[in-house]
Amino acid sequence: MTETYESIQSDARGPGVDEWRQVDRARSELTALYRDLAEDDTRTPEYKTERARDAYEKARARVEELAPEARRKMTRSAENLERMSVPRPEGESLVTADPDKLLLTAHERTRIEGLMSRFKEAAGKVPFGGKQPTDILREEYERGLDEGGPSGGATVRAVVGLVRDLGLDTDAVVAGRRRDFHRGALEDARSARTRADMVGKNVPEPPFRRATPGKAKNLGTYNGGPAALKPAPGSAGSGPFTKKKEPRGSECAEKVVAGVRRGRRRFPR
């Protein structure tokens, strides 16, 4: 069954999950407020606009604070789990601040780099004499695990550092020595990185438009200015402020001719 966003978040555990849920809660509550304002017929558009804008600014500030924090915690957790997924000698770790162990690790790194260089020089045109860098590093890694102790731990740390710096695949070097515990840690690390990518920081904008500065508002029925005094199209222009139109000379002549034709006026002979 395909997991949904909601089911992944509901089942999630670990650092950053609480912040992730707070981010989604803030965005969900903001969307609900927008919907309630849109359905409220008792509020003016100006009130809805200002109320939505104020809530948006508060939600955005909270999301911008929590989302990066959630991602940082999830990413840090993933890095720790990835280190736990790498088998190492008992009592040894991949990260150390002990000066003696750091010196041993640097020595082992130099030795392994020299070993890889000798393979490359002896091979001539065939890089590493048929051995790939991953093969050499895997052999040294397994040797360090079998040796154990501080010396074996230094070898393991040197190999893991070289794999990282050369951009090689860690799984290709260490996967053969993993147990269920290590595989579980690796799966948890991948889940943590997936969750970190799912944390959103977008905040929905208010759906209400702001009033345009300087634009006159509609204050009532008589809001058309001089246009309100103009006669409607097709009217006879007999409004209270319309001057009565005097007939022109041509119109008078036409009326006289029409009267003659009807026999209502006679000219003297």
C-alpha cells in the first residue's frame, strides 16, 4: 500500500518531527481562517483583508522559524544514523577527538593512499592492475575490522574518510559486513532524509485583495460624478438641467411646406 503524506507524518518519530508537525498545523489553521472569512457575510471586505493579512504575517514568521529547525534536526539525525550503519571494531567510533587516535588514523590514511598509488603505477595503462579503488578500500576495511582495537579502528576511519573524499559508494565497501542492526540504522537514516525533504516552508497567501492606494471608494449610489447628470442613451434629453432646443430655420421651412401640401396654409396671389 502506498504511503500518504499524512500517514508518513503520523508514524514519524525522532528529532525534528515535532517542529514539522507544528509547521503543518500553522499552515492548516491559516487556510481554515481564510475559508471562514470567505464564508462570513457579516464582515466587510476591508476587515477580511486586514484580518487575513495579519494572520498570514504571523504564520509566515512561525513557519520560517520552525521549518529550517526541523530540517536541521532531521539531517543531523540522518548523519548520526548513517555512522551507526557502518560496522566498526568494538569500542571504536568513526568520529574521535582523541589526539592519539587521530594520529593513528592519519598514518593509516597515508599508508592506504600509498598502497593505491603503487597499484596504479605497477598497472601501467591498466588502472590499479585490474583492481578498482573500491576493491582496495574494501579489503583494507575488512582487515581493520578483523584486527580490531585502536589500530583496526584507525584503519576503518581512514577507509571511510577516503570513500567520502573520493566520492565513492559507502555501501559498496561496508555492506558485506553489515548485520540487522546496521541495516536498520541505515533504513532509519534514509527515512530521516526523506522527511527532511518533505518539510515545506511555503505559506498560502491571503485570497483577499488589498485596496489600491489612492483609489476612490464607492460611497453610495451617486458615485459617477458628472456622468450621473448625463441623459441615458436613447433618451430625449428632457432632464431638469437640459436647455430646450430652439427649431432651426430649415426646420421651420420644412414645416411650412408640409402645411401647404396639406392645404392648411395659402399664400396670397
